[in-house]
Amino acid sequence: MNTYRTQNYVKDKVIVITGASSGFGKETAKKAAELGGKVVLAARREHLLREIVQEIRENGGEASYIATDVRVKDQVERMIRFAVDTYGAVDVLINDAGTMPLAWFSEHEQAMAAWEQSIATAINGTLYGISAVYDQMIKQGHGHIVNISSIFGNTACAGGGVYNVTKAAVRMLGDSLRIEARGKIKVTNIKPPSVAATGLVATEVDYNAGLNGVYSKIINAFTQLGTPGLDDPESMKCFDFGPSIMADNIIYAINQPWGVDISELTMRATNETMFV
């Protein structure tokens, strides 16, 4: 009988997570530590990283942090060196850092800076992460890179052009790496929907942009009508299941034997019918 599905393959893995100060990254770090993973949290907001690491340690977990701006190649390389110096290896790298600067092309003057930062964070940051950890994982003889893409990376949409590009690029980088490093580095591409509690919504330039404004219209409709089940993962009316559910699926991808590669996971809240 196969028993691996009930076993803990997270225990003792060294797991580096970017974008770990909030949202998916934060929740994944806490859940991985609960399962016995040795977690390195990285993000720009050092005070939040410090609080999360303290919480993990108070609950008996193993965690460290290093302030990191993934847009800066040297800082990403330093992040990986820190993990190796602290724990002796990097078993898993989760490239989670990203922004969602939804805006129409007609809004280019106010959106350009946010677009450029999104490209630097998602595309450059993922590339820097892969490059920084590649030699270490090859040397170890194993490794796992998890890239957080998005269902926005599936197809183009009005108001989301730059975000579409960044998330499609994340997927392509991962797919190319898997082909090149087959049998040596596992790669998982995870495509979540937009989850408000991650903080991504706060990085939008125009809340009405993206999918022709359908997202904001439906959110407003739910809010105004007081529709129950909006944020209830037990309800078929669920529109936003929150970062904890997403983190469960990231953990699922990590919690596999080295011989099993969950190469892609797409997640949607049941009632997100407007997403591709």
C-alpha cells in the first residue's frame, strides 16, 4: 500500500521564501515550520519578518530571516548564502515576491513606475532566485523551486497587460528550468487567483482595471448585497478563500517524496467564474 501521502516530507527541509512578510509567503512559512521545516523568510519589510520569526520560534519552529529586495541581484545571492551558512543547504526555494499593478495602457504616465517595479520583482526576482540557488542544488543532488505565478498568466486581459506578462514569464522560467534540470531540480508552478488578504490589491494602480473591471464590480456587488459565503471556503459561493488555503497547496507541492514533482497547480475560488 502506498503510504507517502500521509508522511511528512517537509520535516528538516531548508525552505527559503521570498515575499515572506505577508500573504502566501507568511502563511507558508508558518505552516512549513509547524511541519518541522527550517524556514528562511526574506522580504523588504524587516520588522514584519522579525515578528513572524519570533512567532514561529515561540511555537517551537525553526526560522530565520534576512531582509531582501529581490530586485537586487546581490541581495538575492546574499539570501541564499545566508540560508546555506545557517542551515547547510537549500532544499526548497519559493519565489513568492510580486506586485499587481493593474492599469490601462492609457494610464501609462501614472502606471509606468509601478509596471517597471513589477517586472523587476517578478521576472528579475525569479531569475535571480533560480540563478542564485542553482549551483547549490546541483551540488546537493536535489532541489525544488516553487514559483508563484497566477491565473492572470494564462491569457491576456484588458487592464492587466504588464501583470499578465510577469506571471506568464514566471511560468516560462520555471518550465525551462524543469526541462534543463530534469532529474536534478524539481519545479512547481502555482497559479492562484487574486486573494485580497495577500496585500496584492494594494499594489494596483487602477482598481477598476484588469479583466475589464469585472473583478472590482463583483467584489462591490458582494459587499453591497452582503452575500454570505464570500470568504468561506466551505461555501460554493466562495469568492476569496484567503492566503491560508493557498499556503496549504504550496505545502502540498513541497510535501512530496523527492521522486514526485507536482509540476503545476491552478487554484480558483469556486465562484470566480470570470477568471480564465
